Amino acid sequence: MDHMEKSASADLPGAAAPVFGLITPEDWYRIPLQPQDRREAAVHALIKRQFAGADDQPVLRRKAEHQLLGTAEAGVTQGGVVLYLSFMEAVGVPLSASLLVSHLRTKFDDLDAVAALVGSGEVGLVTLPAVGRAARLQRRERAKQTRKLGSEFEDTVVEYFVPLPDREEVLMLTFSTPLEPIAEAMVGLFDAVAGTLRWQRRNAEAEGAAE
């Protein structure tokens, strides 16, 4: 689960906001949440890929697309700019996980502020290699989707709060997995992905996009 190859970056909304980059496992699918047409196109492309060769399941396909669009739209209401979904497998077992990257227009100052923002959990200060100080919170919760599926396990959630350079705003990385039996390994993967976060210059991003 430590094989990471896919690199992605995205603009944050707002004048002169920075571009962030992350390296994610190659089997994680990236869904840009804004604007709406890009979000819907990405969801449609994912559903088309997942149901390739299964043209006899139109009802299931429509239901899956509806649920995924709902998940993406819920991310938007939380300030989300990008959603990643894991399609990794180990010995044929899906390693379900998600990462929501959100842009919060709130000042990062200390751990008390983070704790007040997100509620209970293990909170601590960390240093990410390329972006410096951040707050990290780890908690467990019974998510609505987990309850709906009838799972007996709690979701493991790891959140990073990273101050944006020269702005009183925060980039929030919210990792989640319902796989409680292997939560420790998944948390290690989440921390590794968070450790790849970096800020990029806009002109460098534009040059990369043109290649």
C-alpha cells in the first residue's frame, strides 16, 4: 500500500490563492469539485470505467452515479475543492478510502482553535516536509454511509489543517476509511500522502499543463 505515483495539483479559489500538489496512490481516482460541469464529467467518467462491460446493469449504474454525485456535492458544501476515492485492492479485497481536500476561510493559530473547529479527537502539531507546520487530528466516527451499509465498524478519520502561505486561511485534508481492522496501516498511508503536500507556483503549473 506504499506505492504512490500519481501526482495531482489544483487551484484554490480566490485571487492569488496558491496551487497545491499531492502525490497519491495510482489507484486513487481524482474528482475536481468545482466547477459543477467538471465535477459531473469526472463522476460520469468514473462510473463509465467502473461499469465497463456491464451494460446489463443500468439501474445499478444510475444508482451508483446518483450516490457518487451526492457524495461530491456534500464535499462542496464543506468547502471541498477535490475529492479522491481509493480503488486499491490487496489480495482481491477493496481498500476503501477517501480524501476530501477543502479550503477553509478561517485563521489557523493554535491547537485550541483546531480542536474547537473539529470537536473531539487526538490533536497534535506536526511538520510536513514541504509546507511546514500543520495540525493533525485523528478520530473515529460512525458515518452516515457506514450506518446505512449496516457495518459494525467505525470509520477512522485523519485530518490535517495546513495554513495557506501569506493568507489567513487553511487547507484541510480529510482522510477516511471504514476498514477498522486494518486502520493502522491505512493511517500510515494517509500520513504518507499528507507528507507529499506542497505549494506550487502558478507559472510552473501552467507550463506543466501545456506539456
